[in-house]
Amino acid sequence: MVFSHSETILKTSVYVDGYNLYYSRLKGTPWKWLDLGHLFAAEILHQQDPCTKLEQLSYFTAPIKASYARHGQESNASQTQYHRALAAMHPSLLKIVEGFHIFHPTALPLFEPDRDPSKARQAKVWMLEEKQTDVNLALHAYRDAISGQFDQVVICSNDSDIEPALKMIREDAPLVRIGLVTPLHPPPHSKSVPNQRLVKLAHWVRGHIRDEELAKAQMPERVATKKKPAIKPAYW
């Protein structure tokens, strides 16, 4: 982890891979009703450099497939409530960028203990894929970096698919700092580590997000909006 404190305001834009954040850090925790604006502005960026000013927060996600979700249509409704709450909390800061999911049939090797995978032993399965999240994040970060609007871009992901975008930012916008926040549990609760292909391209790295930071960054259970209040799902 590298800490660097500047003397001037760092105009900063943050890019959050919602899929990676959920499955690597939030799933199975009580912290899903997460105020991303507070988490990054107060709990992460300010601690990294008090001169940081969060000016834009982009959240990349995809609508839940109710037919595949554990709670069916309720899962889809819960995601909608969460997005409404985030938008109401940070109307001028937050941008939600949606991709989509697709199902398609495919064949995969059967798992058999003590045997290598083989094309001769396969099973037909449905493959669920999230599309466009990574490419949307990469393109938005690159476009903003070369625009001259920001001094710093901060990526919240541990996915190596964004490596080419970070390389291009280093080459085409050398004055823009790159921060990397990997959405992982702190040790010793996780065996996962920050992706070293991303780490080598960042100016600073935050390798995990702590429980106490997530707890401090929870939204009120009822968030006022221009229409009906957005309400935290009971099972969250």
C-alpha cells in the first residue's frame, strides 16, 4: 500500500464494478445497503489523501435476472430500491451505468475428483454472463482521464479485464493519478489478494475494505426520493 499526500486539491472520479464489489466483498454481509458516496469520500479517499475531492462516482452494474436470482422478482425489486436510494442520496455525484445479463446453453467438463477435465466427459449447462460492465468501466475511465477534467481516477475492482485501460491511461494521460481499491475482505478473513497486473499500473493501492468502513457507510433504511421513499429490503 502506498500513501501519498498532496498539497493541492485532487479532483477525483471513482469507477465501481458493482458485480465485483458484491461478490468479492458484500455477499453474505449485512452491509449491502451501501452508500458508495460516503464510503469513498469519507472512509477511503480522505484517508488516502485529505486533499482529495470526489467529483464523480460511476457505478457499473446490470439488472438482475429474476428467473435466476435466489429471491426471484424480489431480488429485482431490491436492486431497483437500492439504485433509487443511491440516486437520491447523490443526485449530482452518482452515475449508474447498466450493462445486461444473457443466458446461453454450453457444455462444460464434469468435475471428477482426482481426474483432469476432459472434453470426452461434459455436461450441458446454462451459462449466465454479465455483459458490458467491464468495457463500460474501462471506456468511461479512459475517456475521463484524457478529458483533463480530473487529476485522479480511482478504480474499485480486482478484475484483470481493465488492465488495458489502465495501461492506456498511463500512456495517454501521464499526469493523471490512478488509484486502485480492490473490494476484498481484510486478512486473515480472505485468501484473495489484489490483482498484481492492476497493482503495477496504479499509483496507490487499497487492498481491502474493512467491516467498520462498510458499517459507517450505510444509508438510512428509508431514503426520501422525488416519488415514494426507497426502502431497504428486509432480507438485506
